[in-house]
Amino acid sequence: MRDIRSIMMNLSAPAIHLKHTSDPSLSHLGGLPRLAEGVSWPVRNGMRMGFLARLSLAELHRAHPISWLPSQGALLFFYDWDEQPWGFDPKDRGGWMVLHVPDLPEPLPSVESTCAQEGDALPHCNVYFEPVEVPPSCFRGPVDKLGLTDEEFDQYCTISDELFHGSPKHQISGFPSPVQADDMELECQLVANGLYCGDASVYNDPRAKDLRSGAANWRLLLQLDTDDELQVMWGDTGMIYYWVEEDKASRGDFSNTWLVLQCG
């Protein structure tokens, strides 16, 4: 049998794993966004969206610089967790939002008493950033071409899971950990340009052929796993994935960020 671990190492891409910590941090999942004066809480249908994460770009770059992300400020992630749009319909636009805002002046403690005043807030969980090399999933093109045997396929999947050491697969950049199909870059490119991706008919649309090349510009901005400590589940133990176009992100423009929800 081939050395699957070496094969995976050659295919892997650098990424950042978000891990819970009890230490003070500028970055956290859940809690409150601490919006600066003049920055409004995103709403949908007259209701405030759920706040998911505040990630310090300075902390992120200290752990592992990402060339297509700004080095200053923080990213705030919001989502309509009541409706939980899946992202395959252009009409889902507005069901999430990413804001690029000034960073906090100092790290926060691991627990915020103010969260108790917000009945719809997730628990505040500080996180730190750990560099990790993530291989593509078994269903992505480069792996398909390997012609893995059943035994090699199982080993590949097992090693991929072990990289996260049993922690939720919260991740920035690199290859995603898909629950379903591993073609989210193309899906984002098509649906963000107005094509419905709820069935396979979209790939027969002549507009899809013209748009396909743009899929290479999309990058995984944030992958959020189902997380017991955060008290959140996406669908049936699924994940949500925020994607962004590299050229826009590098300019600090997150207005066209797209989201995909996948679950088993």
C-alpha cells in the first residue's frame, strides 16, 4: 500500500485552526460583537442576525500570515440562524454578513457576564489560532485522480480527521472539510452571480460555462463546525462555510461574501 500520509502532505495547503482557549484573547466565537459607534448590528426582515465570531486580524497574522486578508482590524461574522439559509439560492443573499471593523484595544477575558443579558447570544468562547496543513477532501479532484483503493481511502479520511485532534473543525483558509459535495468555490461563483444552484440543472445553463473560471478566485474565509461548547448545530451536525473572493478580501471588501451550509 502507498504511503498515504506522504501523499497527503504533498497535496496539503496551509490553513488556520481556531481552538477554544481560557486565555484572554481579541478573538472569540459567540458572545457579543462590541460594535463601534456608528456600526449597526446587521438585520434581516427586521430582526437582528445572530452573531457568530469576532476574529482579530492581527492575532491571525501573528499565527500565520494570509496574503489575501488585511493585517489590521477585525472581522465580525453574522448569520440568520433562525432561518439558516443554505446559500444555494440567489435569494439567500442578505442571510449573513461579514463586517471589517477596528480591532479591540485589549484582549477580553474568557467569560463575559454581559452575555447573560442577551437571551439570543451564543456563549462567549475565546479562541486562538493554530497553523495546520490541511489536505483536500477525498472528493476533490486531485484526490480522485490518485485512484485510491478502499483501504487507502479509509486511511486518507482517518488521517484527515486526526489533524483536528477531536476539536471542532473551525478553520480559516486552506481546503474545506465538506459534509456533502466539494465544489463550493464553483457554487459560490454561480449563485453569487444570480444562478440557482439547488439542483444539477445549473451546470447546463450557458451562463455557468462563462462564469466557471471565476471559481478559482474564491477562498475559504471561515469554516464553522457544529460545536457543543458553543451550543450550536448547523442542520444535522453540519457546518457553515463563509467564502470570499481573494481580490476583494485583499482590499478589505467583504460585501460579496457568500455562505454555504452543508449537513448530513
